[in-house]
Amino acid sequence: MPPSADLPTATILPLDPFARFRSATRARIGLGRAGDALPTPALLDFQMAHALARDAVYGTVDWDALAADLPLAATGPVIAVHSDAPDRATYLRRPDLGRRLDADSPARLNAARPPAGACDLVLVIADGLSAAAVQAWAAPLTHEILARIPGWQVRIVTARQARVALGDPVGHALGATLAAVLIGERPGLSVADSLGIYLTYDPRPGRKDSERNCLSNIHANGLSPALAAEKLVWLMTEARRRTLTGVDLKEEAPTLESTGAPETLPTPP
Amino acid sequence: MASFSVQTGGQRHTFDSLSTVMACASPRRSGDELAGLAAATDTRRVAARMVLADLPLKIFLDQPLIPYETDEVTRLICDTHDAAAFAPVASLTVGEFRDWLLSYAATAQALRALAPGLTPEMVAAVSKLMRNADLMAVAAKCRVVTAFRTTVGLDGCLSSRLQPNHPTDDPLGIAASTLDGLLFGIGDAVIGINPATDNLSACMTLLEMLDQVRTKYDIPTQSCVLTHVTNSLQAMERGAPLDLVFQSIAGTEAANRGFGISLSILSEALEAARSLKRGTVGTNVMYFETGQGSALSADAHHGVDQQTVEVRAYAVARAFDPFLVNTVVGFIGPEYLFDSKQIIRAGLEDHFCGKLLGVPMGVDVCYTNHAEADQDDMDTLMTLLATAGVNFVIGVPGADDVMLNYQSLSYHDILGLRHRLALRPAPEFDGWLARMGLLDDSGRLPPPTPDQPAFRRLMG
């Protein structure tokens, strides 16, 4: 039997006293109370957001659909690689395996290796922790990047079960000057499809995270693909001029939004 | 180096070092597996516990797991060890020590007196022989009380940090999350913001803003901007209204170097914050966060299991007479604590080990979206911790931290927990809630109504 109108259920205030704050924050403020607990709508909103985040972590990228959207005329065919983590469960437990190539991938990279000095940039499109982010943003971002660097020799690699540092052996195998890893970021409840870019000059196994530059939060309510490409091209141009990436380059880039680590930054995907 | 072995079930298990015994005796967790330190089988794990149970507690004084010469945390542990306090348990094995801790002889007073005589390695060792209920039973006997403008850790109290984080540190957004939390009676441990950047002037702006909120409503609590200790030192030099100095700490010198700190920097910060004399009911001024796995992720664990290294961080904390310490237990991710079973176990271990060492331990009951955990698991862990007497937990609006992208407890969760277990906020803060008219006759905090004076005052 549904509660009659005079039975108290959840206390959700008729005029939202938090209305004036809502444009200032996405935080879940002023949710009301059912006793001490969340009212049902707020409970289910939260569960849906968590489900979207979980599905983003465990989802798989439709790599064929993605490849069909990529500007391959300028880059040659996609080179597909796989990390040494065979599946998602292993990937989540063993970040070390996600940072190195499986047994079959080096041969595919070597077969596609351009003559020495002929690869300015490899774009590594990596699933990371959000398949949804890669599916949504990798292709438009790649278009925006390539449109800004005519004349550059670029290769595109797609990487499965990949961490950021997988770009190091990939870039090294192709003899690339720069590796930009486009990777799905760890999903939050408010955004499950956020993409990040990690740029490394002279990529090779053993590079440290402090030797990379990062652009994060590329999604519908964050950094747009066009602005991200703008910032990346600035970084890449400076990286080539100064022959480095990382902390030293960041300090010279006052117009870029800070990528400085907050005190409790999670490890990159 | 001496090896350790045990004959059991027709099989001989040998461990090549004390660190190996400790690592193999740990409950299974992904971080130790990632480090290649975990027991390969369940039988080997229990065999390691059998070895450990028969070792004398003293062995950890004689055989440091991380060398004295190369690690200042080991030097701190050895140099400040109180042999007189240790004397009552000095002849016990680790297994006998577990039995004694659970015995009626181990009263709150006895445990308080023992704390300076214990080292992190002893405490980590005994925790590995304990079930979850043992960890809760002993922790519940330990009271560690600290004070600044509120008194935290009293029997019958459960305090809370109000964490009004915002992805761009927007002042209005932070104010909204803060007011929402105050209406739930959250914030008696601290109102503490993780800033979006470590920029000094932005942190100073946040400090000013939090201090204005506190003084405007005359709230007996303390605020904190969780920026690097060197920023807090500069902010104090420039006259910012800083109550507590925050720092993330770890259990080895090398891991602390990775955080950009040393013991001497922490000493300097302690002196500076104390000299401001901003506390009204106490002089504890430091706030530390820790978490299993931080040393491994900095490649600074010296082959020691993640739980033991974590307890060493509490020895660092204890040296600076902190007001608050919490483990951010589920934040680090599934490569260190894979699922809710591992997160729950680690939360209870961290709380027990901190309390036994005399550290005012709280817990951020939390998880990330790539861990096998959800809000139901947090309900379990918060309830276990509250019965174990945790000093404080952390609340964010609707359990969703929109800046750090992880889930902690909601304001609702903490309020409900208090009501179910008849736990109160810190007495100074409880008095404020009463003065504001937010409490009913039984001391509960019912849903506010818009015509309530307190509601009008806070939201006006």
C-alpha cells in the first residue's frame, strides 16, 4: 500500500534551499533525508553513477568502429598492440604487466617501423581505465591534433589493457621522437568518460612519470578536444625545441592549466 | 642471515628472513602479490604465522627490517624506544603477546602505559595473528584523546572530518558543501579541504575562507587545507589563519623523500604551528594521512610487506604529537587492496595498529571505482570501525568526492551511524549543535526544517 499523503516519508524540502549553490558545484548537496538515510531518488542516482563508472572500467573499446573514424590517410594503417596483461582482472591487479608489451606485439611494431628519423610522433590510443572515454573522444581528438601538425610523420597505435607507460616500448620500437598516449582515465561518479594525454619525449622503457607532461579531463564538461589539441601541440613543439618533456617543461608553460599533483593524487592509469 | 622454518602437516616451510616471515604471514592482498612478497599458498601463509607466533617480541629490537644506518624512520623507532614501558611484555613471544592483548589484564590503562614500549614491527606482527574481531576488541580498549578546539577520541564519541572538496576550489561550491555538512553535525574533527592545486596563494585564500566560516558561526572546530607541509610553513610565515599542519607520510625515509619531506621538516612545522597558539582546549596541531601501498608505489618498501611499512608511518606520526591521523584505506586502488574484503581488513588493521602505538587514529572509509567494492561494503567497514572505537571518519556530500573522484562516507552515513550506536560528536561541537537548536530532546539531529532558526542562520 502506498503511503497516504499525511504519512511522513523522505524530507525533501519543497523549495530547494541549496538552489543558489547548485551552479557552483556538482557535489551531491541538499539531498534531503529519509530518517538519517538518503531518499530513494538520491540513492538510485548514486547507484546509476557508480554503475556507469564500473561499466566504463570493465567495458571494451569497439576498436574497428574507432579505426573507421580515424584519419588514417595521413598516418598509414593502425598498428594494434596488447599489453602483457591478458585480461581486465589481471590488468587491475598488475599495473606492471600493463606497462609492457605482450610477446606478439614487438614483431608488429618492427614490421611497421619507419626508416630512422621518419617518425615525429606516435599517437598511442590506449583503453586504460575507461573504454567509454576512448570510444567518445579518441577519434575527434586525433583529428584535432593532426589538423594542427601538417608535415609531421605520425603513426597511430591502438593498445589493449594498457597503462600510460606502455607508450615507452611502443615509441621506442617505432623510433618515434614523441609518444602521446591518449588513455581512458579512472572514472569518477560525475564523469565516467574522461580522456587524458601523457606526452613523453624520446620514449623508451624506464622513463619516469616525472618525465612526462599530462593533459587531463578531456570530456563533454571538461577540456574540449580542440583546446586539448591546442595545448598538446604547444607542448610538443616546445618538447622538440628543448628535447625534453616532464617537470622542467611544465614550469615553462604558464598558459597551460596546472598539472601539478595535488597532495593525494591517484596514480595515473 | 638466519632463516626460519616450521614443520607442519608433513611439510617443512622455510623463510629466508624476518621480512619474509612477516610478508608471508600477512592476509592475502594484491599489493604484496604485486611486490612479489606474498605467500604463494594458503598453507605457507599459515605456516608463516606459526613461525611468527613463536618468535620473541624482542627480535624486532635486535633485527630491524630496514637498516638503522640507511633509514631515519628506523633510527627514530630505535632511538625513541622506551625499554621501561616495554618491560611488562619483554619476555613474550608474538603469539603470547596476542593472548595478553585480548586478556582482561590488558586494560585501557595498561595499554596506554605500554604504547611507548612498542615498535611498529611488533604491532604489525601481532596484528597478523589476529582475526578481524580481535583487531576490533583490542582497539576498542585503547583510547587516544587529543585536542585543539575540540576534544577528539573520548569514550562514547565519534568525530568526523567534513571534506568539502571542489575540482576548482570554487569558494561558493566549497561553502555549499560545508553548510550541508554542518546541518548533519559533521566537522567536529576538522573541516579539511584537499586543494585542487598546491599553489600557495590559492591555499591561503582557502584558509582565510574556512576561518571566516568558523568565526562567523562561532563553531568550535578547526580547519585545514591539505597542502604540502612546505606550503603550510610559508602560509604561517605570511600570517595565514592556519590551525592544523597537514602532511601525507609513509613508513620509510625513501618514501617520505618521495613526498618531499623529512623528519626535520615535520619538526619545523610542529614548532611553527604550536607557536601560533590557536588551539583553545589543546595543543595538538599536526594532521597526517597514510595508506598501505604508498611505499611500494614509490619503490621505497625495502622488501617489507605493505602493512608493516604502513605501521612504521604511525611511528613517524606519533613523534609529532598529532591531533588527527587517518589512513585513506581504499583510495590507493585495487593493485594494492583488490576488493572490499582486503579494504575492510586493512582498515581494521590500520586502526588497531595506530591505536596500539598511541596514535589518534581515524579512517577514511573509502574506495575507488576500479576496486571491487561499493557503498554496502563501506556500511560494513564504518560499522566495524565505530564499534572498534575509531576516533573519526570522513564525510563528503552524498559520499561522492567530486575533486578526488573516489567515494567516501556521506554525511548521512555518519549521522546514521552515530544515532544507531549512540555515539556523540566531540563535546565542544555537540554543545554548539545544541545551542544552534539542531538537536532534539534525545540529543539526536533530526531532519532540519526551513523555519528552524539554525537552518535560517546557516543558509541565510
